[in-house]
Amino acid sequence: MVPAGIWMTSDPVVHLWVLTATALVFAMQLGFCLLEVGFVRAKNSINVAIKNVMDFCIAAFLFWLFGYAIMFGPSWMGIAGTGGFMPDHLDATTPLVFILFQIMFCGTATTIVSGAVAERMGYGSYIIVSALLSALIYPVFGHWAWGGMAGTESQGWLSAMGFIDFAGSTVVHSVGGWLSLAAVLVIGPRTGRFDPGVRALGSNNLTMAASGVLVLWFGWLGFNGGSVLGELDKAPGVLLNTVVAGCAGGLAGHFLSMLMEPKPRVEHFLNGILGGLVGITACALVVSTGSAAVIGAVAGVIVIAGGVLLDRLKIDDAVGAVPVHLFAGIWGTLCVALFGDVALFGTGLSRWQQLGVQITGIVACGVFTFGSGYILLWAINRVFPLRIDVEAERLGLNVAEHGATSPMLDLAAEMERHRQEGKFDRPVHVEPQSDVELIAAQYNRVIDRVTAEIQRHSLLLEELSKAKVEAENSNLSKSQFLATMSHELRTPLNAVIGFSQLIADQAYGPLDEHYVEHARDIHDGGKHLLALVNDVLDFSRLEAGKFQLNEQPLDLVRILRGVHRLMLPLAESGSLGLLLDASPDLPALMADERAIRQILINLVGNAVKFTQAGGKVKLIATLEPDRRLCLTVNDSGIGMDPALVSKALEPFTQLEGGLAKGHGGSGLGLSLVNALVRLHDGTLVIQTAPGKGTSVHIRFPIARTIERAAEKDRRTG
């Protein structure tokens, strides 16, 4: 498409035009940098920016070193160039303007890969990929499609067939897209990218990304406009098609996003513009402006649909490079034959013949670029891992690869220090005018409040500690007092009880009936007082944790019968029936016999106390299906409000009404029972209702059930 020897012209207008276009194409590097930095997360932004600068340096240097010679040198069998290495401006035959222009194209193809592999490919690994593309893949395929453009005597094999790629939809963009696809398949997706519920990993700065698209669009005018080379009269039409296609692609992407999403995504709009620009790049010289609009719109749709396809296949392209540059590039290359003016082809082929050649070029590009790229990257990855480790990915490549920092990272590091040390006495640094100034300042206000709360809690803990010491001292004094009172009270009480019993029994001779009756009253009162003292002392020992269980296997039936005999006179004195229901085959219970007796006596005593004349109290022992032993005391007494059960379990609390006033008591009965049950790891449940009696259930853990040998053999045999 370029007249042979055009680069030897001395026309300064042509040179000025192409040099201006070269500068515009170079500006696309800035556009790619802004776009990719805007699309990735902030913790990787520096890495992406540095890679964009580095890949241009690598591409430009290697293309000058030998890439230009391979791509545009005298052809060896249409496969690769063989001359023109390290071109020098001192050589009068060197097409300097053309070389500069093509260096920018090589840099564009190389930087496409940067965005696709962002956030998980190591910096050194990316340098290898850039060198591979710049030195081998791009120049070789470029020779196939564009060989002979510099005026050399032979063409690449695709060029000889009539393959048309005006400004590089395939040569530049599809080559970059195919290698991007190979790279992302080799290194895999970013950590967490396809976890359930994750749609995207977020963008750093979409404002920056939008600025990058505008810079790219501006540079694309040089990319396509400069590709007319010496045919300057065709430049305005090419530029118009480029602008229209970009607009159509952006609008199509935006409207499609509105149909797909609750709110249109900015990424779809921006990538739609780029897709339209890539699509028109191959055919801008041979299609009408109306066709350019259609081509751009379809390209925008292809880009969005391609992104959805990659997501479904779990292929992670960080910035959408594959849909934009590969998919739209293929579409644009086909559009040469589908929409182009046959008279402008200059190949002598019909439309359908031209379509066949275009398809051949697309397939050749895919097989060579993707095939060789995937194999080489896979082999390199086996020896030199291309991907960073998970911890570096979590930390971010800015820090992991470059040791770089930022106000956000500094803030995160200081907050992490607070978390690990548990100390909040030092505020974080507030970087003035930074993005995190407000966050840091607010965090400092939070830690000020936390510090104040910690100090307040410390004072409260100090006061509680003092109160605890005072309470322990008070409890010790109480225990000492009770121990003293135990001796001081029990000794005379036992004497009173003993002597009153002797008098009541008339052991020293007959007495007047009145004296006998008074002696019995003294005896009963003394026993009652002794019971109260014993309750208080027992509860004190339980409360202090000094009540020691003397555990042994107990015959429950024997104990129940003993309690029944003991409590029967009390029940009969109140005209009550006291019933016993216990199977003689019950297993033994591992427990403290004295504690179990006290539990049963207290419960039966309470039941008798709160049951009217003519009522019944029932003492029951059962083995439950889960092999737990259960003791139950039922009565048909007055019952109580279920809401008062918890209060009834509190020490020194009496809820009884006038019915029980005459029985007295310390208010410790149920509290003692509950404490003794807990000592045995058991549970106490009270079921009651006013006027409907009360049932108290005590269940012991299965570990306390001691099976009889015969029963155990039956169950296990």
C-alpha cells in the first residue's frame, strides 16, 4: 500500500507529517499508563506505571537492535528479514522517519500485555515477556504482514497474498492480545478474583482511566493518520473514520452496559471506545464513514461480550486487554473485506477472496503468537515462576516488587502495628493534603476515644480489685466468725437439746405434765435452731468452695426409703400423704450420701411445708432413656408464679405466704439444694404454677450412673 522507496523522498512535508504522528503514537504510552493505573488497585499502581515505562524502553531498544531488521529487512522466504540490524542515522540509506514510526508501534504492541497480567506477574517476569514479544514474536509476524513496506525487494508471505492491515488491528493489537491471553492462562487469575460473590476486584481511579482513554484516542490519530505515510491526501478521511468509530464503540458499550447492569459501568464505556478504535485500525483507509460507525459500534459490543465470556471461563484479564485488542482486532481485520471498497484494496482480489486472505492472516497470527507465546511462557514458568507469591500479592506489588510506599500503605502499616501490639498510645501520622488525610485524622480521633475508654476501664478494674480484696477479707472474717459461732452455739444447743430430752422423757422420775410439755417445746425449738445454724454453716462452706464431696456408689433406693421414713411423721402431722416411687433395680449413683440426703430432706420438707392438709407429696426416682438418674419431688401444694423461681433459688429469700409462716426457716433450703446439685454437675428444674403444685427435677450426668454388672452385660452383649 506504500509506494516502493517512499522513505527516500526528500519531501519535508511527508517527513513532518510522519514525525508528528510518531510523537502522537508515543503519547499513547502515557495513555496506556493512565488507563492501566486507573483500572488496577492502588497497591499495584506504581508497579503498573513502572512496567509501562520499562516495556517501552525494552521494545524500542530491541526493535532498534534487531527487531527492525527482522521485520523490514530483505526477506528470507517471506518468513523473516535478514538485514538492516542496528540502523544508524549516519547511513544515508537508513529510512530514519519510518524506523522511528515503527518503534512506536512495537512499543504499543508490547505494552498491551502489561494491563492483562497486572497485579500478579512479577516485575522481572514481565521484562522477560516484553523482551520475548519485542524481539521475536512482533517482528516475525510483522514481517509476514508488512514486509516490504520499507522499500526492500521482497515481501512477507501474508503481504504477498494480499493481506491488508492498514495500521495494525492484527499486527499490533491482535499480536499483543494473543500474547496477553497466553500469559494470563499460564499465570492464572488473581487471588480471590473468582471467589463466590466477587464480581471485580475494584479500580484505583476511574478518573485517571478516563483520562488515559482520551490520551490514547488523541494518540490514535497519529497511529492511524500517520499510517497513510506518503499519501497525505487520504489522512483526513482516515482521521474522520477513527473519530467516528471510537464514538460509536463507546456509545454501544455504554448502552449495552445499561441493559446488562442496574447502573452502567464506566469500564464498559471506556473499553467500548478503545474497541471501536482498534476495530477501525485495520480498515480506516478503505471503508466509508458510515461503515466506520457500524464497525466501531459492533466492536464496542464485542468488547463487552468478550469480557463476559472471559469471566465465565474464569480467565482473569485485569484491564480487559484481550477483548479490546484481540477480539476487536479480529473484527476489524475481517471488516477490511466485509465493508471495504474493493477498488481501494489494491490487491486485485475480489471481496470474498480478500475475506479468505484476511481469515488466513487472523489464523496465522493466532497460531504463531498464541502457540509460540504459550509454549515459551509455560516453559519459562517451569524454571522461573512468572507469578508472585500469595503474600506479595496481598501486600501489593508496589511494596513487594519495588519497596515503594504511599500514605495509604503507611497508614495501613501503623494501624496494623496498633492491632498487633494492642497499644493505642501513639496516634498515626497525618500526611497533609494526601488522599488519606481525613481517614488518618478520623482514626486518631477513634484511638483517642479508645485510649480514654481503656483508662476509664483501668480505673474501674482497680476499684473492682480493691473491692474484691475487701470482699475476700470480709468473707474470711465471716468464715472465722461462723466457725467461732459454730462452736459457741452448737455446744450449748446440744446441751439444751440433750437435757430437755431427758426432762421430757422423765429420766429422773415423774414430773408434772406441764413441765414435760415445756421441756418438749424447748427440745423442738433447740433442734430447729440447730438446723438453722447448720444450714448457714453449710451454705457458707459451699459459697467459699470448701465443701468437699465424699463420693461413692450409692444405693438410691436405700437412701430414698430412709428419707421417706424420716419425713413421714412430719407429713402425717400435717395430714399429708408421702408416697415413694422407686424401682429396686435402679443403678447406683456416684455421689456424696450426706449431700443427697440433705437435698431430698430439704425438697420434701419444702413440699410438706407448702401443701395443704389432705394433699400429697411424692418422692420419685427414675432412670431416663439416656441412662441419666433423675430424682423428682412432686407436691399438690399452693405452687407459685414461674417468674419467681429464680428468686426462690437466691439465698435468704422466703416467698411463702401465711400458710407457711409457722414453719419458719432460714430461706436457704433451695439455695443449698441448687448448690449441692451443681457440685455433682447436675441440673435442677422447677415446674410450678399457682394453685397447681410444684415438681422439682434433679438430673445427674450419665457419668454418675453406675450400672449393675448384669445390666451392663445385657446392654453390651
